[in-house]
Amino acid sequence: MTTQIQRMDLSNFESVKPNIPINLLFIHHSCGATLMAASGEKAGEYCLWETHPNGGGLRKKLLANNYIVHEATYSSIVGQDTDINHWHSKFQKQMNLILKTRLQDETLEDGQVNQIVVFKSCYPNNGFTNTGSSPGDPDSSEKTVWNAKAAYNSLLPIFKKHSDTLFIAVTAPPMVKPWVNRYKEILLNIIGKGPEKIGERARSFNNWLVDAKSGWLADYKQNNVLVFDLYDILTDNGVSNWAQYSTRNGKNSHPNSQGNTKAAKQFVEFINQSVRHAGLVDAK
């Protein structure tokens, strides 16, 4: 469940659309694809859906708010690997390509760059097996909380070198709570491997990402990195540590249209405030 944290306050910035067009790249996989798609029958390429039954309509909302939307997903250099342990290597080695990516492996022309880079990992990244130990390994595939923290910490020196680009980390969507019988669940929780403990670790990590006072960005002095808390939104803002907008009768962690629509609406307000916070457009 949600504990008391201090989120970054953007309320002093207007949430209306920017008065100039802004290039934006979203690096995502399946959950990002349905978040972007309009609601409707499945149409378009896999993970670049135009419409989808679970669609949230974010792409259309971004276009209506003066963002020039670019995407990278599976089967592209920039979009292929999006687990938490991939981000350090990706941003370290592929930054120039990331900033120029238009669609998959196609690049922008005439010296254009993406002024905003949005990136997210998928829900399995919330399946932390244990807390791990400090300081963690940013490139390790072992799903520990400390490894995940190390991965995000490794990004800040890289992002600092690109202070004219706004980087938005989207927290990974929550998982559906795995079902085990009550007796087994108690035993697993005792040894730290049960659903209760996994959910607590996921909440703790995602709270750390967004806690402006003592979390990931607490000591970062520039305005070009922000976090959109998709995890919290899709847990119904702390009702649970698990997915509250799941699919397939609560058995699949991919968010449904209701959850994606809710997240899309909040993201547009968030990004319109963020571009002013970051100085990409004049603050009002």
C-alpha cells in the first residue's frame, strides 16, 4: 500500500498544451503500445497499435497537445531491450540514436532531435525476488531492489550531460497478484518470496523513484528528469500493491482500457507541466 512520500509538485505550472510543437520519443513494449493506441478493434502493427481493445488513447492526446510523437519498440535497435537492467547500457551507448529516432530504426531528418525521451519497462520488472545489497549492479538481470536502484542511479550522470533534453521515466505497471493457497502464501511470505513481500518490494522501489525528498532525484539539481508514476495509477493510487485494471478476468497484468485511459489523461496534464518545469517552453 502507499506510504507517505513527498512527490514533486508541478502544480505551479500550467497544464495547457505548449504553444510550439515538441518532438517526443516514447520507448516502450506491449503495455506502452496499448496505452498509446485508441480504443477499438485491434488494428496496426504489434506494439505500434493504431487501435486496440485495451487502448488508452495517449497518442491521439499527445498529438492534440502539440507533441510530434515518435516511437521505438520491439524489433528496433532503440526499442528492443527495455528491462530496467538495459537502460544503463542503452542510454550510455545509444544516446545519439535515441535523440534522432523517429519510428523504429528510422531517424529524424534535417538535424532534428527529440526534445523529450519517455521510457518505461514492463510489469515483470516489478517482480523483485529480494531486496539485494547496496550499492547494486546496474547491468545485472537479477531482479533485486538494489540492482534496480543502481540502474536508475547510473542514468543521472548521463542525463546531466544532456540538460537540454527532458527525460521522463515511467514506472513499470503493476503485476496481477499471483494466486497461491493461503497456507503456502504464509510460508512464502515468511521466507520473503510470497506475494505480500513481492508487492511490498515493488511499492517500495516505485515510491523511491518518485519521492522527491529522499528518492531517486532528491540530490539531482537539474530540471530535465522527471518520473510519471504509472505503477501507482494502475494500483488505483495505493488501494493495493497489485494491478487493479487487469485483463482476462483479472488474470493478466496488461492494463485494460479503463486503466490506460485514466493514465493517458493524467500523463497529458503531467507532461504539459513538465515541459514548463524543464524550460522547454516558457513557464506560466
